[in-house]
Amino acid sequence: MSPGDFLPIGSHRFQSRLILGTGKYPSGAIMREALAASGTELVTVAVRRVDLKNPKGDPVLGFLDASRYTLLPNTAGCYSAEEAIRTARLAMASGWSNLIKLEVIGDPKTLMPDTLALLEATRLLVKEGFVVMPYTNDDPVMARRLEEAGAACVMPLAAPIGSGQGILNGLNIRFILEAVKIPVIVDAGVGTASDAAVAMELGADGVLLNTAVAQAQDPVQMARAMRLAVEAGRLAAGAGRIPKKPYASASSPTEGMIPTLSTDRKEHP
């Protein structure tokens, strides 16, 4: 990607369009190496799963270089607007940036978002000066409502969180891209590099993932693959794919070809 190709989130600008999580890694050292291999600049951290009072001793925060990455606190594990708002305020009070990845879960089995509570929390946190990045479902109507509420982007799921099923709802992602003017970042469901490439080829502005890298057999190699996939998908989206056709189309057009010479097939004695 070119140096001027930035992902804008509020007043922030990121050259990498890949956002990585910090959970589920075999060790802090592997997490640190994978983040470096991914080229990411924005790293999300679950506020309720880290020790804010002892960041250097925390198994996640202790391995993150705050001078290298922008930390994106998230409200993972919150099941109400009030709980998510309280968690966001805790992150800001701890000295983190005003960025917040807002999650309000509505169902513990599917981890699908409670979009009504999400919208309520978005409105309030925007008023308090947060740059809100809401994790939502694949509904273009809700995406538009979140944009109207002041969200800096929308982050629709492509498949259930951690499922690795890939892009199950490409049509809805396209609808969301048409419905809003703010960045659309595909969040949840990516299982491998080709999924990330497809998300970007659909026109998404970025991809957020965690499990696909953290639980890969080789997290560092997968992180590098995700980096290349996001970059390739972005380039392909800008280049414009050829239309799909029901029949073959010769790579070398027949128009203008020089006729071949006829062959004398007479048998000789």
C-alpha cells in the first residue's frame, strides 16, 4: 500500500489496515513476535482481562510496546450498555487514548451483539469525547444508526466470533459499505489469510482479527500471511476485478489473427 493510503479513525491515521487482538496466544513472547510480523499499528486489549494497576507485570500489557502500537481498549465481556460505558471510562481513566472498541454482547452462546444497547452506549460515549468503534451485526440499517450516533467506524461481524468460518455474509457487507460513509472494518469470523483478502476485496476499509492468528499452529507465520492478504485485497479492490462470465473467454483474442496455412494431406505412393 502507498504511504498516503491511511485508515482514518477519528483524528487518528493508520497505514496498516490490519488490527490485531491480544488474547489466546500461547505466550506473551509469541504474541509480541506475531504483532511485529503483522505490521499492525492498532492493537486491541480487553480492559476487563488485564491488570491496569500493574501493567508491566500483566501477561499481555507487559509484552506490548506502547511506543510502537496504539492500544485500542475494548469492552469485551460486557452484557449491558451500563457495563460497557463503565469499562470504557475505566480505560480512559487509566491513561489510555480516547479510542474504544465498543462491544455489548447480547447472547453468551453466539456472542452476537445487543445492538440496541450498543447504540445507546455509542451515543453516550461519543458525547463524552470517546472515539467509538462499535462491534455490530451485519445489518446496514443498524450501521447507519451507529453512524448517525457519531461512531468513528462500524465493525460488522463476518461470522460468529472465533468461529473461523470466513466471510459468510458478503452481500450484507456490501450493503453496509453502501449505507455508510465512515470506515467499515470487518470484525470476527476470519479464519485464514484468504478470508482477510476477500473482506478487503469486498471493499472493507480494514480487518480486525485475533483467534485466526493467536491459535494458528504458527501464529507468527499466520500474522505475516494476514498482513500480505490485507495488502493484496486492498490492491485488488482498487484495481477492479474482471466481471464473471458463464462461458470461456480466450486469453488471446481470435480477432486479427493471421490465418494458418492449409496442409496438404494427400498420400504419396
